Amino acid sequence: MPVETSEAIKAAFRELLRKTPYDRITIADICQAATIAKRTLYKYFESKADLVNAICYDDFISPLVEVRKILPIDEIRSSQTHLTERDLVTLKDNRDVYGNLLRNFGRMELIDLFITNTAAFNRKVYSAQGFPIENIEFAAYFVAAATTMSKIYWMENGFKESPQQMARLINDFSLAHLLDLRDCAPASGQA
């Protein structure tokens, strides 16, 4: 039951985002759409921003976590273009939701949310791949920031490239530098 309630709240919020600007959606609107009381919503989510985080996590991080459970870590790298393409297809299929969030939740807030969630996932993957400990934080953030800004650019420019083309561009230009980061360590005495 709790998972069903949480999912119903997220689904109601997502539907509201498809037709109503984020900043005009109230907690009461979400509760009415999900047919729940406010106290029920607050059992699962602290705020609308917490709901934004939850739908972004569901759309972009949760599938990666599932892939990581199935694939050996070395196969995740070889699947990177496909995984990036899956994210881009999700973004394009939900362009009304994410366009609304970009405009009305806030560009920087959405960017920060994407980077934070992606960097946290990247840290786990890079640790398992044997990155030098002193490079993990930078590499995780670098790739998260580069891929996030590429996705935002793609959204703001009207999805001109196909998800396949954009995934290749992202991987060729941002993720290719990851190999360099794995092999270099800061000189002693430098942080």
C-alpha cells in the first residue's frame, strides 16, 4: 500500500505538470488529483521540490541502478551510449513535464538536481571501476555536469538532434575525457 500511495502521488503530480506551471501547482492540487489528504502526502514527501526530486530519480537514476544490478561494472561502460540514449528518450517523451520544470521550478534548480543525483550515482560506479580515490569526486561531478548541461542545451534548442545523435555527441565529448581522469592523479602536494 505505501508504494502504491507514493506512486499515485507522483503520477498525479506528473499529470499536473503536463498542463499547469509548476509554480501554480499547490499541495492541495496534488492531494486532490491523487485523492488523498495532505497528511498522507506529507508522509511520503516533504514538499513539491521533494516530489520533483522523486520523479527525476525515477526517470533517470532508478533505471541506472537497476542496470548496475544486472550488468557487470565493465559492461556498464560499453553500454554508456545506450544508457544515455535511454535518458534522452525519457527526457524527450516527457518534454512537457521537464520543460515546465525548466521554466517554472527553475533552470538552476533543475540543473543542480540532475547534477547532484547523477554525480552520486557516478561516484559509486567509478569506485567500483577502480578510479584513484583522489579523482572520483572530480570525475563524478565533471561527467554529471557535462551530461546535464548537454541535456539542458538539447531541451532548450528544441530537441533538434535525435536521441541517438545526442547520445553519441555526449559520450564522444564528455565521457571520453573520463578515461583520462582515471589514469591521472594529482601531483603530490596538490589537491
